[in-house]
Amino acid sequence: MTDINLWSTPEHAQRYLEVAYRIPRREEGEASVLEFVPSATRRILDLGSGEGRLLGLLLDRLPEAEGVALDFSEQMLGRLHARF
């Protein structure tokens, strides 16, 4: 049986990281998220966090908030631990 979860392989995670910051309109999407998260937010759960970019943007905007980042990929978890 073939593993259908490619995120379990470091190669797949690395390929994503190589193109992640070139995804068209990514910054516009992130800006929309930041706009719609209420300023009174104190807890953030980021599922599928990747390397933590979005959670980092949210915590920068909401310095009183606490964040929890979860990801399936061991490579992404390593990056999350290094970042936070």
C-alpha cells in the first residue's frame, strides 16, 4: 500500500518550502486573515502550521495572544520548534 500522506516525507516538505513564498497572492491572503482576526483575540490555534509564518504574523499583530502550532510533518515541526 502506498502512503498517501506525502507530508510524512522530508522531501515533500522541502519542495513546499522552496516554493511557499512564491505562491501567488499569498501576502494578500495573509493580510485578509490578519484583518478578520479580532484584536481582542488571546488564543490562536494554527493547524497545519508549516514553519509558522501565519502564526508568527498573528502573534506580531496580537502581542498579548498565545499561540499553539500543530503540524504533521516532522520537518515542519522542527522548524516550528526552532522558530518559537
